[in-house]
Amino acid sequence: MNTTVNNPVASALVYCVDLAKNKFQVHSFGAHGERLKQRTLTRSSLAKLFANPNTPRGLVVMEACASAHYWSRWLMQRGYQTKLVPAQFVAKHRIGNKTDGNDADAIYATHRDARVRAVPVKSIEQQDQCSWHRLRDRLVAERLRCTNQARGLLAERGCVAAKGQKGFDELMAGIHERDDAEVTRPLLQMLELIGARIEQIDQQLKLILNELTAQLNQSPVAQNLDSMLGVGVIIATAVAAETGGNVQRYADSRQFAASMGITPKEDSSGEKRRLGAITKRGNAYLRTLLVQGAQSVVTACQRRDDALCLMARRLLAQGKRRKVVVVAVANRMARIMYAIIKHGEGYRPEGKWAAKAAKDSTVSIQTAAAA
């Protein structure tokens, strides 16, 4: 796929497209930032404009929103360069009311801002892989709603159970044996419908897990990530799909962790530096998975000598709250993932700090023996 623009005049031309379902706003800008033309096009007119061989090729800038990756691939196949800018920064560059024209101008202003990094264009394969995770996320949320609804209906009849899946299973298993006037036939019918839906969701989740396992077996990046403590099939395939196995757009591991919102907010001025709670910006799905993985690391930290477990034990020994430790471990996990993807190597459980400590202790023993 050739995206190089050979014509130097055409390469200075920038098209800013405000995407929609049927109505598109297209503004073109020259090399000095002057707006050359503004047009409102239908979907078919937009395709006809950019497919026309007489249309000068240049850079097409769009928000990273619905259908942006499709249009990027479509345009690149026709000789255009494309750039996707984060939608939240476009809103900050908008001047005046929210209109399609102001949005297109804001897209251009965001494109000119050197501080804003472009969003990588996902391939069809990447979008397929990410879609499995989106479907799984929706099913997990639906299953939780079903169990909460069943718990609520039974709590109104005096039937309660312990937290967690085990408590819910015990509650549903014993409900038919309960001889209580509060437990009526209509209630049992409703619970049977809810239980059938939960069973159907469980079967669908198993199918999705099998698909993700197949993706893991075909992806060296996901296999390297899966070697980490606290990372399984779900997290490994999700990170591999979202990044596409490439983290070059991030300057370092800190930026990679910040892209998931697990770094603290900063409110600093002058010599005063104030760090607050985590920002919760960026990819919320990956952040949720990493925090869940970090929970398992903190739970197992007393039984293992993994570098992550040693870090968790040290923070717990300092009196840090468990939630604070979990987020700190999640941040470290993200930075380790960055190194694994960048260098194409598996996880080293001892960690560089543990290796350094072992080396220092060996030197101390040798020094003492020599003395």
C-alpha cells in the first residue's frame, strides 16, 4: 500500500474531514494555513470526490471516531496520506459553537499542534481482534446485570446470599427447596428466565475465550505478554490487538502507561509539585484489565518472589493501602509490557532491580571473603 505523495505541491494540501453517517464537512487548507475551500458532502459525494483521479492528493486529517479507521484505509488505497487526531483535543481547539464547520477547522488546528500525537490506523485484523474484546466486555456487563437483578428480586422476598459467584450459585440452587410463601411461582418463573440467560451468556463467553486463545497461539507478541505474572489470555490478546505489536509511537514506557490513565494527575506550579489520583484518561478497557491483573499479583505476592510481587510486598510493608498498591503494580505492569513489546522478548521474573541486587550481594560476599 503506497501512501507516499510525490507531488510537493499536493503534499502541502491538507483536507480536514468532519466524519458523520451521511453528512460530511470537508475543508481544504493550503501550505500557509489558509482555508481554500469548504464543502458539505453526502457519503456518495465524498467517495466520488476523493476517488476522482483529478483531485489533488494530499494529507487527510480526521477525528479518531466511528468509521475513521475505515475511511483511513480507503483513502490510503487511493494514494492519500491520512492522520487521525484524538477527539478530546479537537474539542479543546474548537472556537465558537459546535457546528460541522467549526469542527473541521478545529481538526486542522489540532493537526497543527505539535503536542498532539496521531492515533495509529488499525488494520482490519486489529479491528476484528478488538471487536471480540468489545463483545466480551458487553456480555460480562450483561451477566452482572442479570445476577444483580436476581439478587434484588430475591432480597425483596427475604432471600439473601453472600457476595461473589459462589454465594449467588448457592442462592439459586436452594431457592426451589425453600418452603416459603414469599417465594411464589411467578418469582420462580422469572428466576428461571434469568438463569437461562446467564447460562446462555456463559456459553457465549466460552466461545469467545476459545477464539482469544486461538489468537494467542498465533501471536508471538501476545505469547510474550502471557508469560507475565497477572497476565492471561484476555489481557495479552487485548494489549496485542490495541497496540498492533508496535509501541514506537510512545517515547518511553511512562508514556505507554500514561496512555491507559494509570499515572497520577499533576497540579504543579513553580517549585511546588502536587500529584493526585490517577488521571483515568486513555484506554479505559485496558486500564480495567490491568488493574484486575494487578489484583491477582497483590493477592499472590506473599507466596512468590517475582519482581512484581517483591514490589507489592515492599509497598504493603510501608503501610500503603491495598488499592494504592494495586494501581502502582498495574502501572509497573504496563511499563514492563512496553519493554516486552518493544524488544520482542519474554518476561524476566527476576526483574532488572532484583538482578542488580543479586549482583551487589555477590560482590559483597566476595569482598568479605577476600578480607
